[in-house]
Amino acid sequence: MKMHALAAALTVLLMACACLPLTAAASAPQQPVVLVIGGSGRTGLEMMRAVNAAGLHARGMTRDGERTSRTHPALDWVTADARDPQALRLATQGVQYVICAIGAPAVDGPDAPQFVDYLGVVNVIDAAVAAGVQHFVLVSSGSAGPHREPRETPRLGYILLWKTLAENHLKGSGLDYTIIGPGGLDATPANKEGLVVLPRSQYTGATVSRRDVARVAVDALTNTQADGKSFALINRQDAETETWREQLHELPADATDTTAIENLSWLAGHWTRAGQGAAIEELWLPADAGIMLGINRSVTAAGARAFEWLRIEERADGVYYLAAPGGGQTTEFKLLASDRRRARFASPTNDFPRTIEYRRDADKLTATVDGTLDGKPVSLSWTWSLQQSLRVPFLPPQMQH
């Protein structure tokens, strides 16, 4: 083979390797790895540079690894789509930290906010939980969050609503996290103006340098003062360059009300299992406006079916789980507490079940019911697996004929 042909072949090979998902054969970096979701965007590229400058190893996740590897060959890239949970599981292997800086490029269709800013971010969070990530930084919006009603702002496909719901999922994930709500992003140099951290309830509109956002995001990965906090970040001419550090220190952590319905966001999803010759499904919509709606359905190979209407709702005296088997009489169970993907409900006057507990571990959801039948204690458990799409009917292997 001629030398120029060999060189060309090697160049193609190296380009291809640069954008492949991680494999066991890839050499592990010596520094802690920070996966930057949306690393090829304007904000993401600033994150990549800031991570490497801090002595960490930046690995950018992009949907077009081949193009990105050509335009930024000196950086480490992995190809994956945030809407693809399986690809995310590969991308998060060997990762210690995550910075998520993705945003919907369209207002409708598959790239709309509900599929990118919500579902995509939820997928990234779940993959980070499974990978044992140490800290998760979410770049959201200064206008998002629980302090205002996002439905009042329908612009850009209700993007603030979807960002807020994704934030709720992160808060209930059990991960150590920081949520940064930047003002309008611009390309001014870092440290050109003073940088201010403030509660998002006080944010009314301002701009901030992408490089300053990157600087704060990278600091938050290992700064315990940023753990469990959500805040707006803006530039202001009358502020000192490092004002934000003291403000971040004084900012209180997010409220940790273990009986808030938002802490149950991990329950949302399409859960499936096979048992006793039946396909059994349980579906939960995300917590929104103080309510979660659910349904449980089982269908046998012979066509016999059963169902149960479910909902979880906030009331003045707490959060309640309501179950109506077959659409009939409803039984209420009050939430006792929820903690790191576990929730326990109780109905002291009901014999069976008296308590219902849900527990999530990665892509598995276990429900346990306890009580008494005929005066004897009974405890039953079921475990479901997360189904990635409602468009795909769930059939256990023995029913796939």
C-alpha cells in the first residue's frame, strides 16, 4: 500500500474511533471524566474547554460524532442521542460527573422541548443514576423552576414547563445535583463583568456569558456549597468578578419536603412485567399541577383482562394514593414519606392492602403490598421493567407468536 493511501486509511479510522460510544477496549483517562451532554453546542463547547482547563477530562456527547470529530478533533467525543436510553448507558460508562447542557432545537416534532428538554434530560438523569455519577449539573433557565406557573408562558413549545418537570425528576433522583438557571446567553469573554448568583424567584431578565456559566458549572462539580441548590446566574456591571461565590455560599439548598408530590417523579414511566401467563403493565404520567395519573392493566394469552385506575394527588393535609380496581370503589392511602426513589403509602382502616410501597432501582420498579387476609399477615411483591416507548406493545416471550 502506498504511504499516502495508508495515511488516509488511518485518518478515517481515527475519525471513526473518536466518535464511537465507549467500549471496554478504550483506554481510560487518568483524570475524572466529565460527560458534557450537548458538548458540541455553543454552551457545551465552553463547558468542554472549562472542564479540561480545570484538570478534569471532558468527554462531549453529540448526535453527530463524525462531523464534530472533524471540526473539533482535539476533544474527546462520544456519539449518542439523549432520547435513546440504551445509547446513554454506554455513554455514561466510566463517568464520574455529568454536565447537561442540551436544549430543544425545534418547537414541535421529535426535537421539541417535551422530547429534548424533558424526556431527553430524564433519560440522562436515569443513566447517571445507573452509572453511579457523583454529581450532576443541569443547565436549565433562569425563568424555569417551581416559583412561577410555567403554563403561563406557552412560547417555544412550553419549554419552561418541560424544563421545570425535568428539574423535578433530578431533584427526586437521589443524585447530588446543581441546577443553574442562566439568563440570556451571550458570547462575551469570562470575567468581563461581575457575576451574580440569585434565587430564581428574583430573576427578571438579564444576560450572562457562556464562559461564565461554564466556569460556575465546572466549579459546582466539586463545590459542596453548590450541592442541592438551584439558582439564576447573570452578569452585572456593578458586581465584583467573584461576588457569586459568597452568594452561592449564602443561598439555601432547595427545600427537601419528603412528602411533596414532585419527589415522586421517578415513578413516571411505562412499567411492564410477565407473570402467571399474563402481560402486566403499570403506567404513570409525570407529577404535574399536584397530580400523577396512572393505570394498571393485565391481559392473558386467552384475552382475559383486568385493570385498575390509579392516581396520586396533593391535598392540604398531604399526598394521597388512590386506587380503584376495575374502575370501582376507590381506596385511599396517605404518603408517609419518600426518600431516594422509595415511597410508602398507608391506609390504617384497610385490611389488605394496608400499606403500598414503591421502590425504584435503575430501570426496575418494585411494588410491595402488606396487610392481613383472614386474620393472617400477607406480603406480596412485583417487579416491573421500564418500557422505553408506549408505541411498542408489551408482550412477554410466551405471548409473542
